[in-house]
Amino acid sequence: MPAGQDAVAKPARDGNEPRPGGSPSRRRVHVLRPAREGSLRAVLANGPFLRLWLAQAISQTANNMVNFALLLRVRNIVEVHGLEQANTAISLVILAFSLPSVLFGPLAGVMADRTNRRALMAAVNALRAVAVVLFLVIRPGWQVQTILVAHYMVTFLFGIAGQFFAPAQGATIPALVPRPQLISANALFNLTFTAAQLLGFATLGPILAKLLGTDRLFVFTVLLFLVCAALVLTLPPTPVAPRQGMGELHPMGRLWADVREGLVFILQDPALMKAIAYLTVAATTFLMVASLGPEFVTSVIGLAKEDIGYVVAPAGIGVLVGVLGVGRVVGRFPREAVIDWALALAGMMLLLLALSRDLLDLVWIGGEPSVAVETAMAGLFAALLGICNAFILVPAQTILQERSHEHIRARVYATFFTISNTVSFVPIFFAAASADLFGVVQVLSVVALLLTSFGAVGLVRRHAAELARRQRVRTRHRQGPEALGPEG
């Protein structure tokens, strides 16, 4: 034997290899396969992330339950006192809840970057619980104007507390999961956001309000917010961004410097600006669709307003399907291309949803189609729209997280929420009025065409940029002798 050969280790036998002088063993070895690194299973196996996800799921469900109970309370006040401005009273509740995002969004981003996010998220949930307790203090025996003003003020405080949770939560996700798991983590959070809306506003909220009453429902949500605060306190602490060159500045000066730093960071990154634009367009469009949903199901499909769940539920199922499949698609194709295609297809699905009744009239044979058939067709297009929604939001949020530095990520999130909620005022105030003037089908069709155009423009620009890049590569290649001409 050559020298050194005896030092080579021999491979160990497993249970299926032949035994010396005998037959192969029939004993099979069962190997536990670990979860893929970027799968939902691997993400949920991360303990801190799992607790953050549970806190998000519970708090958002409770938040939507409070929203439903609040709208129910205000509507009952309007009906009991016979007020004529019912739509105005309810729209003011929505305004009181949305306005804090515009006024306090930048401050929320600075706070999430300059403080311990774990402590901030726990304090936010505790303040939400306190605000809900204030709703219980309001008594029906007060003067009607006082009751409404009190509800608006407490709703405004409740909205302020909520503004500080989303930037801190979004900036905490990359600190808890590795980069290969960001797509799955964001997919799970988007799925939870949609499920929380369905559970809190369309399922648990109405059921518990009917069984327990609004006051006991408020008490139940107080307990849920306190549970979320306890869950958040179990997370690992997050690093605080150091302040450099701001020691002599006034506190307001430091605040403005932090806000300006976040804005400059965004403006210097075109990909980050594009991701924020994607998220804003998607959020605004789907908010407008949600605001026109009750009118659509009554005037087009022929259902009662309370039956909007027959369209909302398929949309939620579509989001679930999209969330489960978006990781594989994004792994094969560029993220921006996936988003542009999803925007264009979302516009087409919305247009088909708006024109579903007319399409049925064209193809249906033997009289008018039944309400059940119309509902099924609308639900199909709503499900496809939900799939497109997942393929827009998940990759765009991942781009936003990856392009943001750890010490400024919360301010980037806060800027997005501020822009998105500011733009969302348009559908809140003008969507219903436009539907009254022009019809809900016409308004949805215009929105669908705008959404398709936005995605198509992105695809055309991306294709042109790709052709220009290939052309630059060709011109840099070494040319052959045939390029020198006859004299060469």
C-alpha cells in the first residue's frame, strides 16, 4: 500500500449497502428533511418572527373589529337621533382615523429609527387599549353633537397610536429573518393583513357585535391589545441608530434633520421611489374598489349590502393563492417585471369584474342569468384580482426593505404610509360621489384602465431599457476584420 493511503477515511455504510459476506439490509433509513430556507415553514420556525407575526395578526384583527364597532356605533347614533347627514358623519370617522397618518407619519418613522422598536410597539398596543377604554366612557345620554365629537376625538387618538406600529414592525422584519426569507416573510404579513380585514371587519366583528354588543366587543379588543403588548416584549431588542453631528441642535431641529435624512435617502434611490409608487398605486386602487364594493353588489349583482362578503371572500382566497405562489415566480423572473405584469393584469381583472353583468348578458342563453351565476362570475374575477394584488404588494415591500438601510428603514416605511394615506383621501371622498354621478361600473372601468396603463407603461419602459442595455453590450464587443471596410 502506498504511503499515506491508509489515512484516507472510508465512507460509512448506510442501511441499504451490502453487508460483508451477506445480502443487502432491508432496513430503510428515514431522514428528516429540513425546511427550505425561504419557505413559509422555515420562516415560522423562527421564534422571534413567529411572535411578531402573532402580534401583528392579533392586533390588526382587533383593530378592524374596533373599526367595525365604531362605524356601527356612529350609525346607531345617527339613526336614534334622526340626523340627516348620515354619510357625512360616517366619513368624518374615516377621516379621523386616516388623518393621523398624514400628520404623524414622518414622526412615527423617526421614533421607530431612534428608539427601541420592541418597546415602541409594546407601548403602541398599550395606548390602543387605553383609547378603546375611552370609547367606553362615552355615554349615550350626552348631547348628540357632544357624542359625535367625542367619538371623532378618540378615533383620532386611536389612529395616532396605530401610526407608530406599522413602521416599527416593517423595519423589524429584516432584523429577525435572513435575506433569503424576506419574500416569504412579507408574503405571510400581506396574507395576515388581508385575513385580519376579513376576520375583524367582515366576520368576527359583526358576529361578536351581535352576540356581545359593542361595549363588550370593545372590552374584548382591550384584552387582545394587551396580549399583543406582552408578545412584543418577548422580542429581542433592536439597535438604535446613532446621531452624528446633532448634539447642539434643538430637539425640533433634530427631528426635522431626521425627517429630511429619510426623504433624501428615498429621493436618491430610483428603485426605492418606484417601489413606493407601486405600493401607493395598489393600495389606493384597492381602497377605491373597497369603497365602491357595497354599491357594486347592490346595483350590479343585485345582492344586499351586507352580502359583500360573497365578493370579498373570493378576493381574500385569491390573495392566499398569490401569497403561496409569489415566491417561486419572483425566484425566476425580475421583481419589477412581475409587479408590472401584475398591475396590468389587475387592471384587466378589475375591468372584467366591472363588466361582468354585461359579459353574462352577451353569452348567456335562455333568459337572464340568475343572481347566483352573477355572484359566482364576480367572485371569480375578484379572486383573480386578489392574486394580482399579492404579486404587487409582496415583491414591492421586499424591494422597499432590501433597499433601505437598517438605521433608516422605519423612516422609509413611514414616508410610504404618509404618501399612501394622503393619496387615499381621493377615493374616500370622491369615489362615492363619482359613482353617484356617473355610475359605479363607469368609475370602476376608468380605474381599471388607469391601472392597466400604469402596468403597461412600466413593461414598455423596461423592455426599452433592456434593448438599450443589449445594444450597449454589442457596441463594446471587439469588431471583426469585415468592419474595417475595403481599404482594411
